[in-house]
Amino acid sequence: MDKNEPWGSYQEWHSLLDAVCIQQGHLDNMALASEMSAVSGNRSGEAFEAALKNLRNWRSGSNLPQKRNFVLLTKVLRIDAHEDVQRHWTTLYEKARKSANGATDVRSAHGDDVSKFGMETPLAMTFAALTAVAAGTIYLFQSGFEVSAEGVQAADVEYRKSVSLKVGESIVVHGARGACGGSPPAWETVAAELPELEIGTWADGSVGTRYSRKCGGPTPARGIVFNATKSGAAKIDLYGDPVRIEVK
């Protein structure tokens, strides 16, 4: 990580977390969620979805991880390898725990619930809040987008033209949106339109944000997660976009 970054200037743990994620190239939460699932020893679709939801909440500041998940996140982000970040990282986390509910069990205050991965929490930010945060901090360009400013809430629903997974792994391949800035369709509606595949199943990736040129910026979208269950390959179209999936 950049030693010139003023890590000590961050006053809230979630802002520091978001800055570290951006510094390490995690502009969305997909790769990081996959890494956390792998390190935890659980690559199931449920584990991936739980990690994805929690990373979104932790980076926005709407939830705080339990201690065991904090330790896991510290390991995945390799915080211990950066002394300039490590001390401030731990200090701000403990400060957040104490302010949450008087230094008692943080779970009751933040609901960092236990799933098969031990990381599932409810999504607390509203669609309007997600849009406002992203719109105020992301600048879109014809060739993509560039992050500017502290505490960016990055897009967490992406279209992937080609993906390669192992059996048991999961990944978001696309996102279903409604009207620009409006609520995305319910999972039942989305699932009914998805093709059946012999190599895997579909799952709800929860509501996040995606960047839409048609909408001129970020808009709420429901993530479409593919869970790999059998070796093989498939070529499909989702919302007019080609998607190639390979399972090894």
C-alpha cells in the first residue's frame, strides 16, 4: 500500500477499510468476497453471498464485523504487513466497538449474524442512499470510471462477459435493474427469466449498485450469482449481453 497515503487522518474504521480496499484495487467487493470465502474454508454460494453483503455494509459504515470476521478481514487484506496502517486499523476498530454498545457484545448492536460462513448481515442502506453516496464520489468516463475522494461506495454488481470457476465456487455475473434510480425487480421475477444450466444454479446476489451508461451513473441493481456445481461450459445471453461460463 502507498506509504504516502495519510492513513492516520482517517477517523472512522469503515472509512479506513474502504480506503484500504480501494488502494488494493477492490473497487467492487466480488474478488474480496471470494478471497474471504476461500480463506474461511467455505466456497459455497451462501458463503459468497454472506461475504458480499457484509463487505457492502462494513465499507458503508452501516455494520461492524464481529471480532472473528475482523481478524479474517485483517488477514485477507494483509494489514499486518503494513505497520503504518495496522495500529490505526486496530485502534479505530476497537473505538467503533466501544461506541456501538458500551464495549459489550457488538453482535447485538450490529447483527453480524452467523451463517455457514459466519458473515451474513442485513443490508441497511436504502436505494436512494446508495445512489447518493456513489453519485457524489464517482466520476464516469467513456472508457470507464475513476474513483475520487475518501470513503467511496464502489459498484458491487458487475456484468462479466466471461467467467471461469471451479466446482463449488460462486460469482456475480450480471445485475438486474429497474427504472433508473428505482428499485430493482424482486428475485422471484429475475429468477423466472434465467435459463436453466446443467453446470450450475442461480442465486440472489442481493441489492447493490451498478453503473449504467443509460442511466448516466450508478443505479440500484439486483446481483445475479452463478453457483458452479458441475464441470462444463455454457454460453448464454442476459439482458442482451453475452455471458460465457466455464466450470473446471
